[in-house]
Amino acid sequence: MDPIHRYGDVSVVAGDDLVATVELHRPPNNHFDLALIASLADAFEAIDREGELRAIVLCAEGKHFCAGADFGGRDDGVAGGPRHLYEEAVRLFAARTPVVAAVQGAAIGGGLGLAMAADFRVASPEARFAANFARLGFHHGFGLTVTLPAVVGQQRALELLYTGRRVPGEEALRIGLCDRLAPAPELRAQAHALAAEIAGSAPLAVRSIRETMRGDLAERVRAALVRERAEQERLNRTDDFREGVRATAERREPRFSGR
């Protein structure tokens, strides 16, 4: 693989220590749509295919890691086809190279789902994680049905999904939502250090262990997405969803009617 490669708004830099830095380039919020998730999946699959790099640092340019889906109406965005977006998302879970996410700022909604697709998360104290779907008036997605309980436990996952509350970095470390905490200026370096530790282990053994431990994760996520997608499509037609999106844009508390 070339030292630097681009896949749409995603760049890949190959390091001498066998670690790839994969970066999203949609600052400041790095909202995703079908095109961005497809580009990210293309990057992961290219790294798998080349076989030279042994770990990935997933990071993002700008203030936030990922503030969720793009509701602004890109032609290839969520509004244009969540089914296809989730098909692309499954490719991330099926990738074979271990991933360490470096999370600064917000990992919100689908952005939390993206962070949870990684094997590990290194966050800054200022980071905030939120499964804010219920605050928008619709159902969670991006496979969080599978990934969130596996990391924080069923009861904690229910609390986070029902309330949509924001979890700061220190609490995220305490409840297992992130694995390491690093000061913001050192965030990428520490995420890279963890990835380099992984890359320093025997690659066949790491891949074998990962396949055993993650098992059929991609297929479980694929199955969960059927329900998640159907419920999102149903709730997207409600007054509550329209109110949730409007209230978020207007930075006020939503006034849900149950319709």
C-alpha cells in the first residue's frame, strides 16, 4: 500500500511500525452518510487485502470524532437510503484488521455506533459519548443493539439508550465505554501506541484470537440492523422525529407528543 492513499473523504497513512492511520475528513463534525461509510469500508478492506499493516488507528479531523448521521440532505445520505448505508456499515464489522479509535469531542448517535465498531477506544477527558436516538424521536442504529451491551452491560446500555444522556470521557472509562483516557494533545499518540502494541504481536495469532473473540459479530450486527432499520424507517415518519430533529437544530428541549 502506498504511504498515503485517499478513499473519498477518508485518508490512509501507512506507518513504518505496521500501523495504518485512517482519518475521516469532514470537519468539524464529521457527520457521515452512505458515501463516507462506504469509503471507510473500502479503506479497511484495502488494508486487509494488502496484508502489510497489522493495526489501524481510526481518527477524525476537526473538533469531533463523529457527531452522527448527516440529516442535512446530502443526495447519498441517510435520508436517501439507510438500508444501503447499513449494508456498507456491516463491512466495517467484517474487516479483519484490529482497530483503535481515537475519540475527541463528540461520538454521538451513529458516531457512537462507529466508535463501537472498533476493537478499542482511546478518548480524551473532554470527549462525550451519547446514544441520543430517543432524544431525536427514533430508534438506535449502526448495530448498537449488539455492540453497546457487550461493552457496558445490558442494564447500562438500556439506560444510555432510553435517556440519550451524554457520557464524558472519565465516566466513559469507568463504565468501559472507552478503554484508555489520554489528554487531548496526546490522544492520537496514545491511540497509536496501543495500536503499535497490537501490531508488535504475532499477526496470525492476533487475527486468530480476534476471530475467536469477535466470532460472528458482523452477522449478528447484520441481523440486528434489520430490526434497527425497520424501526428507524417507521419512526422517521412520526411527528416526534420531526420535533426531535427540529429541537436539536434549534438547541432547545424537544416537546414530544407521542405521535
